[in-house]
Amino acid sequence: MGGIFAAVCREKIPEGVLYNGLRRLVYRGYDGAGVAFLRGDKIVVWKSPGHLEKIAPQLNYLNTDSDVAVAHTRYASRGWPVLENTHPLLDCTGRIAVVGDGIIENYEDYRKVLEERRHQLKGRTDTEVAAHLLEEALAKGVSVLEALQTLSKQLKGIYSLVFLIEPYRKLFFIANGQPLVIGIGEKCYFVSSDIPSLYGFAETAYMIE
């Protein structure tokens, strides 16, 4: 299990929003935390194993000085609680970042195929294969929407995934049986694993079917 909290705003994400949103999801995971955000048009990742409250200072309390970011707090169900397995996870190019919740049942099959195709997977989590499969789909020149539709057909299990993709200042996500909520605020949109994380930030929330 894990906790996802992502935001895209008209201006810079307000200070404390990512940290407080993620802090409300610590019950879903306490083995590591991290955030991916756009600095200019490039993805930057800050992450560390450990409980959010202990590592938040070194992650600067997740204040990213960006208008779009995906954050995550992890429960180490697959792969040890080490840096390589802490979300967000990247593809080979570093242009796709993903955070995830749930279980991708057929990830070992895809991991083997991806390694045979010379993909460099850094950790042992199931979520990481999603970034590399999306990388392959986008390399064929299709739209992000088409690539995500292909990915959703490839992955089996109960999961929710949120992506940050260069250079788009948007949030992309797919969900299959694992809760994911869209929150709409005055100046920001949010995607989260649970409604309570959105209190005080979003005025309206929608559960993704």
C-alpha cells in the first residue's frame, strides 16, 4: 500500500500543501516518502527511505517551488525500504516519474521483458515497470492518452498510478480498482489516495471509478 498526493496549480503550489496532504496519508505508508516536480521543463526528484516526519526536513518539507508535483508515502510491500524502491520512480530517460498504490500482479513478467530490451530498472518494486512501459509507448509517437490506454491494458492487478511527464504541466493517472480522488480547489487541482488528505485544500472531490 502507499499514499499518493499530487497537485497542479495556476501558480506555485502553496507552502505546506504537499507536506500536510502527505502527512494525512502516513497511515497508508511510513517506509519512505518523496516528491517529483517540474523545475523549468525538467523533472526533479527528492526522496528518502524513512518515516515522513523524520525525513521531511531533508526534503525541505516538500516545498518544491513548482506549480505541479506528485508526492508519495510508501509501505514496503514489494522491495525493501531503501532509496531505490522509494517513490517517485523514473523511466530510463528521466522524463517520466510515477507514484503508485496497490499491486501490479504481472510486473515480474514485464520486468523480465524490459530488462531483455535493455531497460535499466533501479529497484525491485512493481510500480517501476509502469514508467518504463509508458516510456516505450510514448517512443512510438502516440499521444499520452493513447499511451496510458495501452498501459492500462498491459497491467493486471488492483492499482492506482499518477504520472508526471516532461514537459507537460499536468497530472496524468490511471486507476483499476484502487481508490483515487480528484480534488478541485480555488487555484489548484489535486489527485489523492483518500478524501481526508484534501480537507482545507479542495472544495469539491470526485472518486474515480
